[in-house]
Amino acid sequence: MDRQIVALATQVISPENTPEKRRTDSLIAKPRWKYKGPGETIRFEWQIGKWGWAGFAGESTRQYATRFQPASTVLKEFDTSLPSISLSSLSPGYYDCEIWFKNKFPDLRVIVQNCVRVVEEAPPGEYILTLRAAPSIDAGWITKEPDKSKYAKEVVRLTAHRIWPYEFSYFDIDGEPFMLNPMDLYVTRNYTITAHFRRA
């Protein structure tokens, strides 16, 4: 039976559901692929690093895993979760990840760009959250838990509250949109948070 494998979109997630990751966090890769061929074992390798003109430069530990690939007479979709990678060795910045599929077929590589942003650890009680509402304070407001003047190294729950006839649309955290309400933010620097509302 001929072998055929096609890589699909790979999801890179963190057990810690926060917009930015600390060095104490970890990442899990969840590759997806389509396969046609006999039953066999696929070897996976994955690493976090940076993709550039010279190729991929790994900066984390490299993780390995094997998964049994069931036989399939048609191109059928499969997925798996790979062992987590600690971010403890990474400096602050944006990173990519590289995943290899290896077996009797030609090696297949997937690059996921900007899969994680690692932020600097912060001293306690240093950072301020600036809260705003758009189009105006007549549309709604934001509450935060815990409600303090300064934060660091802690998760703050942000909740947007609407004023009729408006309804919540999304949060804007320093230009990056988030649809969850309420949502949790791990505070590592000063943030400007705007709750956007629209007329119901």
C-alpha cells in the first residue's frame, strides 16, 4: 500500500489560559494530519525557537514522541498531543515552533510562526491597569478582581458591564483584541484595556 501524508494546521496551546506566557509556563503542540497507507509508527519531534532566513534555530529542549498510525485506504484525518515544552530557558520575545513527522515516508516539517510570546517576570506591586470604555463611559465599564491600584505576578479577572442600549463587543488590550468576557490577564507590565461596546 502506498503511503501519503499531508500536514494540516497545528495548534500550539498553553495549559495556562493567558494572552502572554511566563517562563514558568509550558506549551503543548497538537498536530493534525491526513494519512493514507499501512499501519505504522510515526515519530514526532518538536521544539520552540525562531524561524529566519537561515532556517530554524531551536532555543528550547527538543521533545520526542511516537504514535501508532492506524492503516487507512483513504486520506483520513488524525491528530495527537505532544509532550509539553517548558519556557524556562527562553528570553522575552516572540517564538516559532517546529514539528517533524518522521517514518518511512519522506520527513515532513511544519513551522508555526509566532506561536508564543514570552514576557519578562515582574517585581511585585509595580504595574498599573488603565481601564477605558468605547465609544464612551455611557456605554459601559470594566471591573477587575482583585481590585487594586498596582499588580504584578498575578492573574486579574476583567469583566465588562454594559449600559443599555449597548452590548459588549470585545476587549482591546494594548491593541490586541480578545472576545472573552470575563477574561483573565496575567499582569507583567502596564496595560491599557478598553472594553468596546456596540448598540444592541
